Amino acid sequence: MDQDKVKQLICDRINNLPTLPDMIQKVLSLVQDEKTTANKLGDLISYDQAISSRLLKIANSAYYGFSREISTIQHAVALIGFEQVKSLSLGIAVFDVMKGTNDTTSLMQDAFWNHSAGCSLAATIICKKLGKPDGEVAFTASLLHDMGKMILANFFSKEYKVVLEKVQEDGKSFVEIEEEVLGFTHADVGEWLCSRWKLPRSLASSIRCHHKVKEVEPDNIHLTSVVHLADIICRRADIGNSGKETIPPFQKAAQEELCVDEEQVDQMVAELKEEEEKVKAFISSIK
């Protein structure tokens, strides 16, 4: 199929996807308002039963491990924090939209979401190790970083099956094979999807460049580097599967930005393996 035609079809399919709930856009705005209280944010989320019920399920799961039951969204906001609740709400909403697409045989859905959740937890571990306060943003970006693969596998399963087969046969990376077969990558599709959903530019940039860190704009290189490393850590920990491929190398631009050596990476891999049950608890809660 002509590459330009494929790209146009992808954009058309993305434009036909449901938009994210209005509530999510309101949550994104409320979290930025310094005057917003836990009660106000909780009240807003409580109007959406599909999201609020699963937020409570996550809050009461092994993912957080609180010793007592959390019975209200307001209580969850107070304990978990505004940014984390925003990230979880957005993740649940995206999961719901993706669930509404066609079933695919080229990517295993459960394994894909386990990998995505594993990356989000890896990003949290990285930010804690580095002493950076942006763990919630990195959590969201890492959770969504490969969503372009799901779009391609669902809407262009025949063409994407060729990509998956070539990845196995040639030993090249996804992005190399996608460029050869399609003329663009799952990371590009992820960026287009962010634009469709009016998500923050920082998320779109980190998704677009998580395989090509040096190409991201300077303002977003730190977040992109975290997402890139989170993907590597999750693959090394062998959690989930977003399409088998070789583990990507830790790119120089990301290494220099994060100032992390191989010994520290190995420690993070070990920590993620120890917390694998949290990944399962998270996925079980948002389904």
C-alpha cells in the first residue's frame, strides 16, 4: 500500500476515534489551578462512575498498599495527590477508548497493557531515584508511550503483521521496520493521537521521540529521557510485551540528561521485578 495513503488512512481513523471524556479535560484544567481542593476534584471525578469506581479500585489495590479502605474519591485525591489522580484518570480513559477499537491478533492486548503499566511504574522508580518531582507526568507519558502500536495493530492488522514478522526476522527495531514498511512509526501515530485528544505538548513530544531522544526539543528532553529509560528497564525486567524485539540501547542523549550509569539501571530493573505484582494489580483494576 502506498505510504502516503496509509498515513492518510491512519489520520482518518484517529479522527474517527471517540474523544476523551469532557471530564478528563476538566480534570487537566482543575489540577493546574492552585485553588482547587481535593473535594472539588473528587466531586468532578465522581460524576463519571466508570472512571471513579476504577480509581477507587486502584487506590485500594496492592498498587498502593494502603492499610485502610479508601471509600471516596475525595479521600483518594487527598492521599494519592492531584497529579497522580489526574494521571490515573487519563490512563483509564485512554484504556477505555482503545478497548473500543477492533480486536487484534498481531498484538496481545493483556501483554501490551502489562508492558505499558510496567513502564509507568519504571518511570516512577526512575524519578524517585533521581530525586525529581515530575514522577506523575512521567508515569502518564510512559503509560501511553506505545499506544500508536495499538492503533496500527487494530486498524491495519495486515500491514502491521508484516512489521511484526520483519522485526522477528531482521533483528531490527520497530521504528526501523515501521519506517521501511509504513513510512512513519508508532511514535508518530502516538503524537497524532495526543493532538487529536488535545493532550499536553510535553506528552506528545515524549511519545514521539522516546526512540529518538536527541530529536526532542530541549524543554522536553528530561521527560523523554525518562520514558526512553523506563521502556528499557521494563524490557529488561521482562514485564509484558508490546511486540517482541531486541532491547533498545540506552541512548547517549538520555544518559547524559539523566546521569545514570549501567549499575544504577540494573538496580532499577531489580526493583521493578520486585514490584511486578503492582503492575498486575494496576491492570486488573482498570479493566
